[in-house]
Amino acid sequence: MSTTRIKLPFVRTYADSDAETAMGMLQVAFLKQDIPPKPYVKVDVHIFCAPAEEKGTLGILTLVLESLDGLAWETREQLRTVIVQRGEGEEGMTPMTDIWINWEDGRE
């Protein structure tokens, strides 16, 4: 099992005016990681964002899936689990998004 973690200083949704910028930031951050060679067998994605409104989690999920499609997995059929959590965060906290991606090794 291989894992990578992407920590970004924002919580964005597709409804935001800078969603394209957020997509670009996510793709660049992913490509800078030490990622295993394709093809991956199964992929688990865990997204944690804080602080975030409940309505924002669907936008975060869409943003991550669209941004990493073809980068972190070859097809959506490889996604085994996708979990999105939101945290209350502390007052004055800078919004952040943490994304963990786990790949199952085909040899296991």
C-alpha cells in the first residue's frame, strides 16, 4: 500500500469563483508528491476540510475527483472508498484541506 498526503491552504467548492485556481493548485501539489508508478489497482481517498460548511463538502469532493482524475487514478472504477469529513476548526483558523490517497499495490 502506498500513501501520499496533500495539504492545501484553502477550502474551495465548485461554486467558488477561483475553483479553476484551486484545481490547478491541487494538480500541481499532487504531481510534486513521491507517487507510485501507474497503474494502481484500487484507490482510497480521504478528504478532511476545516473549517467548512456542510454544503461545502460536496463541492470539495467534486473538486478533488475532477482535479485528480487521470492523475491519481486512471479510471474512476479504481476508486474503492472516498470519505469526506469536515472539521469545525478554531476561530480565526486559516481554511485548509487535507487529502490522503492510498493505492493498493497490484502485487499484494
